[in-house]
Amino acid sequence: MPETTRTQSETVGLKRALRFRDLILYGIILIQPTAPMPVFGVLYQESRGHVVAVILMAMVAMLFTSVSYGRMARVYPHGGSAFLYVGKEIHPSLGYITGWCLVLDYVINPLICVIWCSRAAINFVPEVPYIAWAIFFALLFTILNCNGVETSARINAGMAAALGIVIVLVLISSVRWILHLAHPTAGIFFDPLYNRSTFNTGALLHGTSIAVLTYIGFDGISTLTDEARDPARNVPRAIVFTCLITGILASIEVYFAQLVWPRGAAFPDVTTAYVHVAGRMGGPILLAIVNAALLLANMGSGMASQLGAARLLYAMGQDGALPRPFFGSVSLRNRIPRNNVILIGAVCLAGALAFNYDLGAELLNYGALLAFIGVNLSSALRGWRFGRWSQMFPILVSIAGAATCAVLWWNLSPKAKTVGTCWAIAGILLWLARRRFTVLPGEEAA
């Protein structure tokens, strides 16, 4: 009987229960339906008022990349990571560096959540200084994660539904505001897409490079391949449709917000600009609702991403890429990588005091865009190896994705590129040191 049980457990796999619409819903929850709201003020400032334009331009780049992710998910159904694709299709060493750049995303994500939560909390209690709120949220995330607190899928779904209600309230309030405008000119309805007096190509591209943050997370659908029905068809389609739906929804949210805010007027706080827009259209009640909803959403995202980053560092410690005694240890009581959680909490606190929200967002996109370039190139190379001219259209789509992501990466701010490049160099040095004593995964077969 024990032998029979063992045989059955070895053959039982995950249940293929997720339909096409389930995959799309998962992707939208992962990205968050309010994704453009926290970054709205930064996009408005950097693009000189062309918020909808940069959201749509970023969507084009992400649609190209989503096609490449879908193609690679078919080839490697048991892994949805950029470093796997790059390591297998280009070179294991480049795959390792790609993975290292992705670590930057995981570390920066909770950092910018600490920044945003601190700014949002000031809207409720302005008497408490920013530094006190930054310390509070960095400690809160760290303490809760050290005690094993995690956000379940059911809570995530409930949060997404609540945020959906907030979006509906904001859109209804913005439409009512616009309908009560006295003698509106036709020009104001086109400003979010194109305003001749403020248009600047460099500003538009720089804003687009930041707008990529709105779409971060769509690639997570590829991790559900083993649980999806007809994964070869549904997973790639779901990735593309999630990007498309996210782009359309985000464009609507920021379009009406920009119409409500006076042209050229400064925000009381750029980081929480959308909250102040909600206050203008719906008064203090809507301001409080939106502020509270986004505060809770960013708290949940910050805690989840901090724990995710800690687990990634743990995996690298277990693999030998980082010192195992520190990074590869697990708390016996809660079974979590407590050292890594505390380290990331300290980094979040230091970063929240040293960085502003827009620099943090650009640093996150630094690693993401490099990973997207790698995925697109991997897809193009695989198409050329196994299809040649019969795969020319998908190859061109992948090349277009790599090119657009490269342009956006180049248009990140010099400071973000400098800090991000220092991080990449540190990863290369670790890789060189590691090669002296061990063999990178995948090099045995290379």
C-alpha cells in the first residue's frame, strides 16, 4: 500500500481547471486595475501632460513583448522567467545577468510602496512627518512578513473587486464634473493625447519609459501553464489580452483624471496626485475613499513583493550565487527567509529616505525593460533556429518588441541608468567570482 501511494503521488499533477477568462482575470488582479493611479502625477509631470499618449505607447511595446512571452511559454511550459528563456536560447551567463537585473525589480517594488504609502498617510495625518511614516511602513512590512503574514488569492480577488468599485466611483464623478463644465473647448478633450504647446519628443519617450510600470506583472500568467486548459493556445492569448485590457482601462482612468485637473496647474503632491484629482471631482469624501483604497492596495503589494524578493534572494543563496549562511537560511519557527526579509526592510527604509517615487519607478523599469529585451531576442532567435523564413512574421514582432523596449530603456533618466548599471555591474562581479568555484546552471549542457 505505501508503494501504491507513492506511485500515485508521483503521477498526480496539477488540475487543469483555469479557462481563458480565468487567466485574464488572474493577470488583471496581478497588475492591479488601479495600476496607473499611483504613478499618474509622475507621468503627467514627465510627459508634460501627455498621460494617455505615454500609456498607449507603453502598451504597444508591451504587446510586442507579450507575444514573445506567449511564444516562449509554449516552448518552456514549466517556467515563466526571463532568465530561463535567455539562458536557454542565448547563453546561460546572459540568463544569469538577466535574472540579477530582475532582482532589482523585486527589491525596488516594496521600496516604492513604502514611499507611496508614506505620502498617502500624510494626506490623512499631515502633522506626522514623512520620515516617521517611512519608518512606520518599512517596519510594518518587515514585522508582518517576519511573522509569516501573506496575502491569499481570495484576499487579492476581494481587493481587486473593491478597487474596481473605486474605479467606477471615480469615473462617474469625473463624468459628472465634465458635464457641469461651463462652455468647455474642444481642445481640452485632446490634451491628454496631444497638446501642441507642451509637446516634446524627449519628454514623451521619457514618460513612456516610466509608464511601463503600469503593465509590470503581465508575465506572471506564464507561471500558470500547468493549471490552464489548452495552455499552448490560451496562455499566450491571455498574456496579450491582459496587456490590451490593462492599457485600455489605464487610458480611461488617466484620461478623465487629466480632464478634471486644471491645465498646467501644479499638484499639491506629485506622488499622490490622483488622490487630489479625486478630491477635486468628488470632494473630501471621494478623496478619502481613493486615498484609503490605494493606501491599502500599496500596503498589500508592498508586503507581498517584499516577501517575494526575500524568497528570490533565498533561492540565490541556496544556489550559491549569494553567501549561503546568510541568504540561504530559514527561520525554524515561521519557515521564512527572515534574514532576507529584514535586509530588504532596511533597504526599503534607506531607499524611501534617499529616493523619490519617480526615481524608484524608473529603477524598477530598468531591470524590467532589460529582461523584456532579453525575452524578445530569445523569441526571435528561437524562431530563426527552428523556422527560418516560415517564422519571419513572429521574428519581426519579437525584433520590434526588443527595439521598442531598448528605446524606452535608453530614455530612462541618467540617474536611474547610473544606479541600475551599478547594480548590474555588481551582479557581473558576483557572477565572475562564482565562476571561479562553481558552474552556472545550464553550462554543463552548453
